[in-house]
Amino acid sequence: MFRRRFLGLAGIAAVTGVGLPVGAMAGGDPLPPASAGRGAPKGPFSVRMPVPPTLRPVARTDDTDVYRLDVLAADLELLPGVRTSCLTYGGSFVGPTIRAREGRRVLVTYRNRLPEAVNVHLHGGHVPADSDGHPMQLIDPGGERRYEYPNRQPGATLWYHDHSHHAEAEHVYRGLHAFYLIEGEDERRHDLPRDEYDVPIAIRDAEFDAAGQLVHGDPAKRNVILVNGRSKPYFPVAARKYRLRLLNSSSLRFLKLNFGSLPVLQIGSDGGLLPAPVDRTGTDFPLAAGERVDLVVDFSGLAVGSRAALTNQGQYTGDDRIEPVLQFAVDRRARDRSDVPATLRPLPELPPATVHRELTLSFDLNGTPTGLVNGQPFDPDRVDQRVRRGATEIWTVTNGDSATKYGPIQHSFHLHLAQFRVLDRDGRPPLPGDAGLKDTVPLPPGTSVRVQATFTDYLGRYMYHCHMLEHSSAGMMGQMEIVD
């Protein structure tokens, strides 16, 4: 049971609508039925990839955008011609994108129209503790809660998802996830691709039963890859540059993505823009669950009528097949005035660290499998670390599951409140995917990573945990309190 439900073969491999939403939608695709018309072909890459809709504010003030959004069930067409019961933000899968601006506050009131409790965590957000989506801070059925996002952080590709304890893995798996994009002050000065050429793409795995319903069971049977909620879609592009923001929104699975010979520049990571673009043409992009990568992909060298594929290498044990998950269909030429400058965003200085901490993520496999941090399961009444506001700390995080009776177990590490810098891995230089500011990093079995973070602004309790959500649901979480 443990191997199927909590570990899953997807986690072993090492990294080398029902009703209308309260908020109105604008921009993006209108999310038509996947079969898109009577008699439309239903084979691979015949369904268009939707762009998640953008949520419109219900009110604006001089310094604040105000939103309302329902959490509700919806029957949606994830597979052609089949309606699948989903849990959603606003009735779409992926939920609506909130586009924020650095320094401009956002207030979001979520109303729970589900028969079970939920909550919302802004993953990567630098927010007050009572708006962070603590696992025990729930929105009961019929209730609502307002979250404040000050956006006092650089522009970045963030996402929001459920974080209710013991239920987060299944809730995210069934659809409670969406993008939150902060535009930085510096990004407005750059000529990066924007508007319709700035596309968020969420990629994750799923299993469907014979009736087309999502099955949250054996992770090794999640053999369908969904791209913005569609299986093997295509996306029409002009022969020009696009900004593609990739998110691994899986609850457990690791991805290894590749654009083939298309010219690719990496411009950002979890926490926003890199100091300079990095040429990643022809390379793999390993993404742990919850990680993001920000890319500029150039389709200008392709002829109108041609197609190019984004592929994924299977991350199940013993499965290294490379499968196309998305096709880009070049259907036009377009003027391209975008440009990727040689300098993007300097990384903040690393102040001297005053505290060093050590964390180990592992499982207790005696009896009911239980996730542990430093040998202890999550206890909401226990504070595991007290951190001084303004302090800079170095944390060494170790995967303690290199040898278990189920074999080696993969983990990932996610820190709330603060973005961090990866200093090294087992004393060696960071991996390419560790570049820039991060909030989520993969931890292959038996390895350690050193990260450095500065904890500013807010007091209160925040989480750190394995972001393989089946693992955090089983207790692999710790709690820190920021104090004066």
C-alpha cells in the first residue's frame, strides 16, 4: 500500500464548469471543449492546448487589486469527448491566472463551494503568515477567507494550490492549482515576449479509469501527461520568440523536458529572472514537483506549416522512454520586436549567515508509513525552528532515504516565506537547474543540498516540507516561527 500510495514509482528515479466563478475571465483561450467541434479528430496532437484564463479584479484602488474566486467542483473535458469530475479554482483546469505587479498589493477572497475543507497556499510568495495557507488554516464548506499578497518581491512565476493537511496531494491532483505571475519593475523595461507571446504551461501526470474519471491511487499508473489540462495537445505559434513559463504541477512525479533543436534561452527560475540568460538549447530540463523554469523559445527558424515537439523522458523506475507531450504548430509569421538582453536581474547579495541548521527528510516504514523531518512527523502544535526576523541562515537538507526496504526514495525540499540560493550539492557546485533564486529543489536519494536564505518582514509560523505532496500529506513537514 505504501509503495502504491505514498511513494509511487514516479518518485524513485533520481533527477539527471459546474456554475460560474465569481471573478470574470479575460484574455487567454476561452477553454472550449477539447474535441472542439462535431467530427473533430481525436487523435494525439489534434486538440488545442488552452491558455489558462486570466482573472479580472472585481475592484481596484490606487495600490490594490481585489479579486474573488470560488473553489468549486466542475465536470470538464480533459480527455476528448469525456467529462471528468474535477476540483477547481473558478471552474477551470488549470485555474485562472492572477497577474500581479511588483509593489502592488493583491487581495483575494476565496469562497469554498465544495463539501470539504480547503485552503490556498501561494507557492513562492513572500506573504504574511495568516495569508500563507498554513495546512491547519482551513476554509470550511460554505465559508470564505481573504488572503493578502503584498507582492513585495521581484517578478516571478509563482503558483497557488491547496495545502490542507492530509488532503493536499489529492486536492492538487484533482485540480486545485493555478498560476500567479508577478511582473517585476525591471521586466517592464525589458523587451521580453509579452501578452499573447507570454504563455504559462502546467505539466503533470494523471490516471483515468474506464469512465474517464481521475484515479488517485497507484502513482505508477499515472500514464497520461496533461499539458494545461489536455492530453497530447498542440499549440499554434507564430514563427517568432515566445516566453514559456513551465511548471511541474504534479503531486509526485518528476519531469525531464526537452525542446529538441529549438533555440532555448533560460531567463528565470522559481524566484524570477536570472542575472543573465543561459543558452539551454538541446538540453534537458529536470523539474521536481512544484519547480518552475522560465524560458524564451525561438520558433522563427521553422517554416509555416511545420511542427516541433516538447518531449518528456519517463521518470518511472526502469522507464526511460522519451515521449512527446506537446506539439507546437507554426501557422503564421509575425513581427517580433522582442529581445532578450545580455543582463537581466542581478542576484541579491548573500549576507553572512549567522545560523546553520541541518534537516533530514525520511520515512518511518514501521507500521503505517509516516513522513519525518529530523525524525519527527509534523505536529501543528510544535515549533521546530525559531528564526530571527532579518536573519540570514544556511540550511543543509539531506535525503535520508538512500536505502529502505522499498529501495531508494526521491524527495524534494520546499521552503515557505523566503526564496533561497543553492550554495552546493554534497560539496560540489550546484546543478544547472539550481540557478537563481529558488524555493523548491530536488533531493536524490542519499544526497544533501546547502541553501541560504534571509527571513525578512513577517512574523509568525511557516512551513518547510517535501514537495512530493504524497510525502507531505504523510507528515514530512516542519514548522518554523519567525520571531523578533
